[in-house]
Amino acid sequence: MTLTRIYSGALALLAIVLTGCATSKVPLTVHPMKALSSVEPEASQFQGLEFLADIVPGKLKSRVNIVYVHGIGWTENPDADQLAGDFLSGIATAYGREVEEQIIKTSCGKENPSTGKTSPHVYIKNPIPHVLETAIAGSTLELDKLVCMDKQVLEVDPSLEFVLYRVFWDDIFWNSLQFPHVGQDDDQGTSKDIARLRRKYNRRLKDELINFGISDAVMYLGAAGDDIRMAVEGALCSASLDAAGYDFERQGREITFENICTLAANTSTRSNQFAFVTESLGSKIMYDVLRRAMTDGRDTAVDDMIRGSETFMLANQIPLLSLSDLNKPRTELPPDFSPSERPKIVAMSELNDFLTYELIPFYRQLWYRSQRTDGSVTDPDDPRSRETIVRGLGFDVIDMRLEFADKVVPVLNGFSDPLEAHTGHAGQPELMRYILCGARMGKLNTQGCLATELAAELGTQLDKDRR
């Protein structure tokens, strides 16, 4: 079989998936969890959002603050659902709340047509516009506004609420940088004259995979990457202030990342625990931001947010994109956190997702295949090796190996939908219960968690109804 035929066959398979071909439903499978800190089963555990929720003095409700960062190709696609809509609806469903009431209606900074109002939000800007040279001599592009962040509040119980800070970086960077490069090619607006010359599935794949997809990663790994990282750090400073009672109105609707982080450093930002949820490329962005905060030698509001936090990475791309980090200057070691304060990454990886890589096999492979100048043992499963890796990262890591993507039928039963594998995590009720209730000894925690208790009650009622 020639490479041309292999390439053609692969695209044909993807095209069938993108057309919404009939599928056979696959139940969620959670394979045995692994922990980076230890090969012992008891190490495979994490708290979950409900157990991270806490009460601060003067407040009556337990609350957890969640920062949500999206991945590639989101806002430029007019057919995409609202950012974090599936995630917030998944939480609402887990607690038996009306889903329709929880669906997010608008993007950050945009008015809701039915109310004429925007959700509370803030724009993070560059201190001075960043001017970037283009491929044409004397021609430049400019980055001023960088990200928009808004706040959504979900009360799931009279004593428990989740506050979701959505960080939008894609729309601004698409408009400023990517559209001038590839916007003439996508299947939107005036560029349809070019795009519609392609075959239907070639046109869809070009947009989904390249124009709205890989272009984001290319941009992040290039000159704009530091703008994104600084803007997301600024958004974290802003969220820490808002969560402590210094809301977006007082901060100013447009503020530079330097000024907002200086304000956070000089303001009491004691608040409820923070957690992070990231998708796809957003996982690498958030990882880079948190790592820089932990190794820059400064104790900031972001460091306070990191302590004791959990980051739920849906479809991470850290191993793949870490190829761009080779030969970067060595950073300081992160703080030597106590066991209760060490932040944790929970990497949720669907086996059939083309873009996702599990983290523990990556760190083991990297340790084993690299030269050690400090005399460390080469066995990546030696407890001393594991502790050295975790100490150097600053995070413990839990890998959740998953299967839930539907199989394409009948002809392609051996092929799972790669788009669902990459984006379908929030649509899995049991997986949402893991995020909410955590895991103990490598299993879903069912003790003392409202979300699992409600699921058990619903299951009992359904059994009675069937009888």
C-alpha cells in the first residue's frame, strides 16, 4: 500500500466521522489509575472539586473557584458550543439541577440578546501593544487586548456553589494574528470563494484540523506564546482578586497584566480554594503559567492559588508540545511543598484521541532516555527517581486512562470517533463524578460526596421504576 493510499484512507475515515455517521455506543471504561509519586495503589487518589470546596470566614457556603482554559480552535468556529457549556451542564446534571438554567448563553464580553446584559468580565491587555514583524517587509501586526475572562456561578446546593472563571484567549489571537495568515482560506465569509472550490470533506477537514486547529498550536509555540502566558497569569491575578471580594468593576474592565498582578500582590486575596480545568492546548498553557509562577522566585497571589490545588487536564498535549521546550534555560526548582499543599495534575486521556498523551509514561520515558548528571538511578520506577521527578515538576500526577469515544459502524467498527475522544469528557456522567468526588485507592470516591449520593439515589429509583 502506498503512502498516498494510506493518507487518503486516513482522511476518508476522519471525513466519515465528521459527517455524523451512525455509531455504536461505548460505555465509559476507566482503566487502573497510576500515580507519579508512587507505584503503590494508595497513591492513586485526588480530592475532587466538591472536597476542595471550603468555607472562608464570614461566608455561609462552601465554594471552590475554578479557572477554565480552553484549547485549540474554539471561538473562531461559529458552530462551536459556548465555552465550558458542556462542563457546567455536566456539573448541574450531576446534582440533579435543571440543565437549561445552567447553559451559558454568551461569550465573554458579549451581550445576552434576551437580557441585553453581559456576564461579569474583564479584559487583560499588554502594558504597551506588542508589535510583531510579518513576512512582508515593513508590515506589522499588533497585540493589545489579550484575553477576556468572565465569571459564572452555579449553586448546586444551599450550602455549596461552584464559581467558574472562563479564560478566553483564542478569539483575540485569532482576530489579531491568525486571521491575517489563514483567514483568507476558511469556509466563512468572503473566503468561501476559495474554500468552496474544495471537496466537501476536504474543506471541513482543512478548517477543523488546520485553520482552526494546528494554527493555534503553531502560534502558541512562536512569538505570541509569551503574550498568552502573561495574559493568562494576569487573568489568574484578576480571578484571585474577584474571589476575595475585589470584583471586576473595581478592577476596571480593561487592565494590563502587570497592573493587575501588582494590585493582587498589594491586596489581601484570601479566598476559597482554587482548582483548574483545562482542555487540549489549554493544558500546556496552564502548565507553563503555573510552572513559571512556582519557579520565578516570587511569592505572589498565583502561588497562593496553586497551593493545594488540583488541575483536571482533559486531553492534554504536554508531551507533544514539550518538544518546543528543549534547550530552554534551566529554571529554579519549585517550592518543596508539604504533602497537603503539593498541587496535583489529574490527566484524563482517552486512548483513541490522536492528540492526547498520558503523562506518567512520558515522564518515565524521558527519565530513562535522558542522561543524568547528578548520579541518579536510571530506573524510573525506583522510589528515589519518582520523588526526584515529582520534586522537579512541583506537581504530583495522576493518569486516568479512559475509553468512551463511540465506534463508527458498521464498516469501520475498529475506528473510534477522534473528535469525541478529544472533546467528549464532560459528556460522561461518571467521569464528571470523578472530577467532583475524587478518587480513593484508584477508585471513584462514593463516601460523603453529594454527587455520588444523588447518582445512587437516582439509580435506586430507576430500579424501582423498572420493577
